[in-house]
Amino acid sequence: MKPYYEDDHVTLYCGRMEDVLPALGQFDAAICDPPYGETALEWDRWIDGWPALVAKHTSSMWCFGSMRMFLDRRDDFTGWRLSQDVVWEKQNGSGFAADRFRRVHEIVTHWYRGPWRGIHHEAVRVLGTFGRNGGDTRVRSAIAHTGAVERQAHVDDGTSLARSVLKVRNCNGTAINPTEKPGALLAPLIEYSVPPGGVVLDPFAGSCSTLHTARQLGRRAVGIEANEEYCERAAERLSVPDLFSGGAA
């Protein structure tokens, strides 16, 4: 199958994910932003069974969605195990109802298959520490629900674990896709689940933010997008060399 766009780091295919994906190989992880199936918009159509298709190509998957989507489509995730959930807090959001809280967040969940030790998971750390003591810290949890397990030793280097609520501005005004995700949101997900030099899959590529961000981070990426107009606009964006990475088109 001929790619719509390709360089040394990213590949974009134009077509339906259920048609293209079976011809592809294995990936370290997938980042999926599927249609939620919550509106009457033509493009917002859930693809039945897509998580099972992705499972044939990776054992690690991030999936964007809403609580309603995950509850309504829970049977489609059979075989996957939930690792964690992260909340994306936007500076503003879209609200279609005047009798509810204004929705300014989305959920992204991490799923895996098989033994956890076989899944690449590199904790993302950010500047700033919440502890008072420096040096080598080894903490034994006394909280019952953690199983009182010994946590991994960490040398205080002025960083702390990234929080599970990520405050990142949306792409309002610059987006080429109505559900485009910003690179600052995708970067920690990629860093967590894909090793340097590894390959990430995006079966609902849209604006190809995942591909662009992965390339900047020194990872390779493969995307699939059904809408040729979005492919064309994304290819134009990908053809611009990355200024702060080794990736170049």
C-alpha cells in the first residue's frame, strides 16, 4: 500500500483504519482518538470493534474519550486491561447544554494486554519536587490498597512525577481538524509508552499531531486517516522540517 506521505520518521496512509491496519506490522504503542459517537455529525461514527483490531498490532494503547463513550463502548475493550486515566484540562471547552457544568476536559486512558512487565512504561518527570528531603528516598507505603509494596528508589534531582491532570491549551484558532490534540498533551503520553527510536501508531490520525510530536521526540510514527482533505493538510504540515529535533521531511 502506497503511503500518502512518508519521510524517514513518519508515514501517513489515507484510508479507513479497518482496511489499512491489517497490512501493517507491530508497534510499541498506539495513541487513539476515535470518533466518540456522541453527536449527529457525519464524521462522528464509532467503528465497531476497532480496539480488537489495534490489539493485533500493539499491547499498549492510549485512548481519548468521554466517560459516556467508555461506558457505552466498554464491551469493545474486552481483552484490554486499564492501567490508568489522565485528564486533559483545557483553557476553554465546548458546551452544548445550558443545564450542566461547562465541559472543559477530556479523558485519556491507558490500556495494556499481557503482563505489565512486558509493557514499556517510563515515568514522566517534570521540574519541581513535592518532597522536603533530598538524597536517595525509598518509601514503604503504609496504605492498605497499595499492598504495602516498596516503591522504586529515587534520587532527588529536583523533579517529580507528572500529575494525572494535564493543563494544556487546546488548538483553537490553529487546528486543521475539529478534534485536534495539541503536541504538549501528546508528548508525555508518547514519552511514557514509546522508547526512544520506537514506533507509535495513530489509527485515527486527523491532523497528524501524533506523527509530528513523535518525530520531534525522536520516535517514529505511522498514521491512518480516512479523510483525504485532512491528509492533504497534514502532509503540508509534516513537510516542514522540525526545528528542534533530528526529524526532517
